[in-house]
Amino acid sequence: MQEYKKPLFQKGRVLKKEGLEALRDFPYEFARLWLNNWSDGILSGFDISYIGDEDKEGQLVVDAGAAWYEGQIVLTEKETFPFAFYDRPVKIWIRFFPKQTTEDFFVCPLEISVEEGEQEKEGMELGRFRLSKGARLRKDYRDLQDFSTAYNTLNLTQVPYAGEDGITVSPVLLQVFARMILENPSAKESDINFALLCLNHPPVSRKCLLWYISRRLGIPYRELGHSEIYQCLVQIAGTGNRKLQEKRRKEGPAVF
């Protein structure tokens, strides 16, 4: 027979070692059971924002976040970076280093960095953009294509989110996809059902995304990279706005 014990810590009672151990172990065991089969990736947070104007040196702020990494939930604190990479492609990364154990702590060293360039590196990408001096870093996306606008827009299309069947795409991207579908009066029933799933059950698993794309576009089920998934969702959602498409062509090529 099993027993589940939850420490009460009531007034007048002696604080016991067993109670502290139960309090210590509960969140880790719960996370292990919940996320045991998930891939490494972002869980929540890491919102990116820019503070600055033409007269002052800018600052890039990366909010606190949580990632799933090698069987552990890793929490990070908010960080602020000086920023001067104007009119150049920039990526924000989080990298993890070999784990350590001391007498008192399990330690997972990590680094969040802001780096110029488009090359891929080891780690988890948190976002990318190309910012003009004096501009604001936009995150109010008009539609799916807006994620890859060449300048002054935070691109989240390559961010790896943790998921059951492998890494999946940003819930923010899927929420914009869902909004476009639900605002379209001629949307198909299957698209509406998937859009409601995107709104009600983030993150959507990779397998669910791939099967939806396969059935919706009539293509064989296969593995797709983040860029391919994004382009398929853009194709499905569509904008139907020629003026907006022409405006984007004038803004220049998208940054991937």
C-alpha cells in the first residue's frame, strides 16, 4: 500500500526533516513525470525587448525564462545587454555548459548572449532581428508573414520549444496563425479545429503540426525544419492582401 504525504507546517508543530525533504522533492518529481519524454527546448519566458533612441546607446532586455534541458527545468534571471548592432542581423542565444554537483547544489552553468551574424551555433535560439537605430523592436504581428519582416521585427520562427514528440514552434506564432484562420469567414472546418487547438493547448506537439500540414496540403508526412513548418503555415493561412504583400517587397528580403 502506498501513502502520499504533504507537509502541513502548522503553527506550534516542530519542523521535521521529512517535511522539508517532501517539500524539496515534490516540484522536481512532478516536473520529471510531466516532462520526462519531452525534447530539450524553451518552456516559457525569455521575452526580448529593446530600450533606446537615436541619442542614447540602446539596451536589449531578455526577461527571465524556463527551459527543459537534459531532464531538468533550468530557470534563468532577467538580463540586460548594451546594444549597438544596428542594421545588422542579430541572434540571441542561450547556451548550457557541463553540469556540476557540489556538496549543497546541482549547478547548470549557462550563458545568454547577443551575437551578430546569421550563422548557426550550438545552443537554443531565443530570437533574431535586424534593427535600425531609433526604431522600436516590433512584436505586434499583423499576420504570419510579419514574423519575417526584414527590419525592426522580432523573428521567433526558429525558436525551439520543448515538446513531447520533438521540438516544436513558438506558441506566439501559432496564436497569430489561429487568429488569421478564425478571422477568415471562409476558413475550412479542419483549419478552425486546428486553430482552436493552437489557442487552447500550447505548445502544440511537433507530430500534431506535421500531420496537420501533411493532411491539409496533401503532401506525404515527413520531418520538416522550423523554416519549412513556418512557410507551410503561411501558405495555409494566406493574407489575401496584395497591398500588404507589395509593401513587404519594398521593405526588402526577409531575414531568416
